[in-house]
Amino acid sequence: MTVKKFIALTAAVCAVSASAFGQVAVDLVSAYVFRGGTINDEFNIQPGFDTTAFGGAVSVGTWGNFNTDTSEFDEIDYFFGIPIPTGEDSPVSIEVGYTEYVYNVGGEADREPYISFGFGDASFGIYYGVGGAIEDSLYMELGYGTSIAVVDNLSLDVSAALGYLDPDEGDSGFSHLTLSAGTEIAIPESEYSIAVGITYIVETDDKVQEVDEDFYFTIGTTL
């Protein structure tokens, strides 16, 4: 599949899916970086779709990475999440879920259940591999994100995430610190907007995780 055909197909799927049910997002990234590690340093297109079922009791979705250098999907993920009721006045939100990372479309897969906690603008997630290359590997992430008003209808979104990795084999410790900033730009005479962002990754321990790409850029939209 060529890049032009992929973009046309993605646009058609987005228009149909977004109007029918659920939400579609498409991001263009200068490199594919996952938890501080560089998967590839090529230009990638990352479409995703998510929706809810059973009256919002379950969220399900899929996400993919299309490598424009090889003109192929080198990863497609499938996930679901279940929010745990904590009461209307509770300051804490909890979600349990599962992600399956499928590589080379139909190839080997990594399997990972998780539990995440939200505390207003802060979050904490625990992820444990139960299959594939990440089996018996523990990953934890502490995050914080907020939005700062700049002018009317324009805000600066900033976030930070500190990762801790305890692999089945190798050194454990704080793997990286991710710092991100971005904003949304409204499309004239349209209800849509384009989000642009930049991410900087700090290498905290090269024995745990080497950081090859310090910066990468993102531009995307949600339908």
C-alpha cells in the first residue's frame, strides 16, 4: 500500500467511523518513540479509533503505526479498559485494562494488562507483561498534565511523565522522563482543529533505557 493510498483510505474510514460511533484520531510523527525507546526514526502515520460499549462501562479501541519508509503497518494494537466505580465525590479514578501489541501485522504479539489511577491532573499506571517479548516485565509511569490559557480559544497543554522499568532480564530503574508541550489550532470555517506538539525525552539511566531520539514532533487531529 502506498502512502497516498493509505492517507486516502484513512480519511474515508475516519469520516464514516466518526459520524457513526466512536472517535478517530490521526497523528503524524517525526519518529516513533515508545516509553523512551526509539522504535524507528522515520516519519510515521498513527491512526487510532476508540469507542465505548455497555453504556460506557467498557472502552475499546485499536491503534496502528504506518511506517512511510516501508509503506507498511509495522504495528497494530488492540485494547480495552474498564473504569472502576469510586463514587461521584471521589478524588480518585481507577481503570483496569489490557493491551495487545501485534507486530508486522499478524506476527508476534506482546500482551499487557494494566491498572491506572487518576488524581485530578496527575496519574499513575502499572503495566505488567504476560506474553511476548515483555513477559514478566513491569513498567510503571507517573504523569502530570495541565492546560494553560494563553489567549481566548488558545491554550498551551504541558505534561510530564516519569517511567520506571523492571524487565525480566537486565537492569531496572527509572528509564526516562518525557516532557511534552502542544496546542490546538482551529481550522477556519470548520468544527475541527489540528493539534501540534513537541516532546523532549530525558535519559535518566542509559543502563535501563538508552534514549536515541531526544526530540520528536507531532501533528494530528481528532474526528
